[in-house]
Amino acid sequence: MAKQQADNITMASGGTYSLATRGAKDVIDRATPRVLKAIEGLGIPADRARFTMADMGCADGGTSLEMVSAVIEAVQRAAPGVQSTVVYADQPHNDFNALVQIAHGLGPFESWSRRFDNAWPLVSGSSFYLQAVPDTSLDFAFSATAMHWLSEKPCEIESHVHMVGASAEEHAVFSARAEADWLTILQHRLRELKPGGRAVFVNFCRDAAGHYLGNTGGVNMFDTLRDIWHEFVADGVINSEELARMTLPQYYRTVEEFAQPFDAGLLPGMRLESIETAQVVCPYAAQFQADADLETFASGLIGTIRSWNQSVFLGALDGSRSLDERHAIIEDYYEAYRVRVLDDPTGHGMDYVHAYMTVVKDS
Ligand SMILES: C[S@@+](CC[C@H](N)C(=O)[O-])C[C@H]1O[C@@H](n2cnc3c(N)ncnc32)[C@H](O)[C@@H]1O
């Protein structure tokens, strides 16, 4: 089950992830002052020889390049002779070719690894549900927009594609899985961090107003994803078993759920220093407000939406269909979403809603 999940949650490949997800970079940019405060909190002495950080669930690494660059610059300012290692980790089916290209500055972006002599990228295929580096080896851990992916799909959500539309019973099953997963994630980071080490996690959430990704007052993105699959069933394009499998193995936690293992005393030696929620506006919707270019808006928005869910939907289609047929259904599906936006763009978009948190391991 878990293996199959890992197979199905790859982001768009070939470096297109970072090109298609400008908003994810905006989210990391918004987190960067918090990251730099955490680095300052490490109190790195001027004679420090080594610094090690990890970016967990990094995809192709493009969206965090500037944040990592700012970290290395801050660390080198504190300790001019320091040598730094950046461990880029993602699940084994990630597009590691794109990651290596981007981290080494051979992709479409400028990389920090070309800018600094004393800093090196290393790549790991370890899930954040595992310990990824030896005990007490990390000064700093970072993860953005990744830890909503559960370790497995705990049940199907019958009448929706996401837990935000689950029944009370389904929600309870997803919530129990998410609670156990969050504790596992933190327990591994507790072992990996050095005493006094820090982590910044930027995770999708449901905020106090009940808002979440793609649901901030306009058209609900997840309801649209559900509605189009329901239409495909009604039109006989897919069958109801396939529809039932269209369940994204994700969970959007609340601030209370992020705080729960700390409040419950389940993580002795680790504390949640601060947590806040914030929205980052959909860059495609913002651009459309400015230039009224509907075609570009619809294509950009659908590109960013499909970059993180098409592999799950493709995996839910029946294996008896040819791969070509499965791909054709997927293309028709996102085209149907695009046409909806073209017909009436009002309220469409994918605003990001995240919890930004800093976690500290005791010295
Ligand atoms: C939306 S991307 C975020 C990428 C990047 N951190 C960003 O903010 O732009 C989510 C990433 O999480 C990764 N991911 C999902 N489950 C994971 C796991 N268990 N361990 C490590 N990475 C995981 C996916 O492979 C994907 O690359």
C-alpha cells in the first residue's frame, strides 16, 4: 500500500515542477525571514567548521534555491570558514535527474552551488517517514508543502477526491492516520537534529476561517476536481470503481493538530517555538487581475493544479485500459477544468493556505 502511494505521488517531472509552481516558490520566499531567524537562533560561532541542512520533500529543488542561498550566506557570514552541506531529500520516485540538474545549476535556474565555494548539495531518496541522516547530524531541517502527503491512503473517500470533502467517518480515519504520521515525522527529525538545532516546516493547513488550498472564498478547487470526475462517470468515460479510487492520500492539518504532539508531551526534548497561518495568493489569478489574459490564466492555473495530482488520478484509472487511453482521459479531464475557467473565470484560482512553524530541539 505505502509503496503504491509512493509510486503515485510524483510531481510533474523534467524540471517542469518548479516552472509550473510559481506559487510554491512564493510560499518558500514568504518563509525565508522565519528561516533566517531560525538560523540566527542556532548561534553559530565564528570558528564553526561544518553546517548541515536538509530540504525534505524538495521535488526538483528549484523552488527553494533562493532560500537555501540565503541560509548559506547567513551561515558563512557567521562563520567565514564554514563548509556547508545541503541534503536534498524526497521519496524514491521523485525526479532526481531534474533535482541534480537544478541543484548543480545545470537547469533553468541559477543555483547557490555555483555561487558558493564551500557548500555542496547531496541528494537522498529517503522519505520523511524515515530517518534520513545519522543521529544529531543536522543543524537545520526545512520542508515546504510536502508533509500533507500521508504515509498511505487509510481509506477511500467515496464522494470526493480529498479529505476536505470527506464524510465524518472517513474524516476520522484520515485524521487518525495524519496524527500518527505527524508524530513519526517529528520523532525522526528529533533524532536527526543536533542539540539546539532548528526546523522550519511550511505545511498546507485548514486555517481558523476554514480556508485551505484553492478554497479561500471563490470557486472551491477540490469541489471542481470532484465535480468533473462525477461528470466523467455520468458520461461513461470512467466507472464508479475508478471514481472511488480518485482519493488523494493527503491531510490538511489545523494549527491545533500541528501543536497536538507537543501539547501532549509526546516529544520530550523538542518544542514548537511558533506557528502562524497565512495565505499566499494564486500568482496566476493575480496576473489575470492585472492583464486580463484569460488564455494564459486558464493554462497556468491548470498547469499548477495538475502538477501535483495528475499522477494520483492516472494511477486510479483501471489497469485494463491501455496507457494511451489512460493518458487521454487525464488530458480530457484537465481540459474540462480549463474550459470551465475559460467559460467563467470568476472566483477560480489556487490560493495557498499554509501553517508556518519553527521547531527547536533542546540544547
Ligand atoms: C508540492 S511538492 C513541494 C516541493 C517543494 N518543497 C516546494 O515547496 O516547492 C511535494 C513534494 O513532497 C514529496 N513527498 C511526498 N511524500 C513524501 C515523503 N514521504 N517523503 C519525502 N518527500 C515526499 C513529493 O515527492 C514532492 O516532491
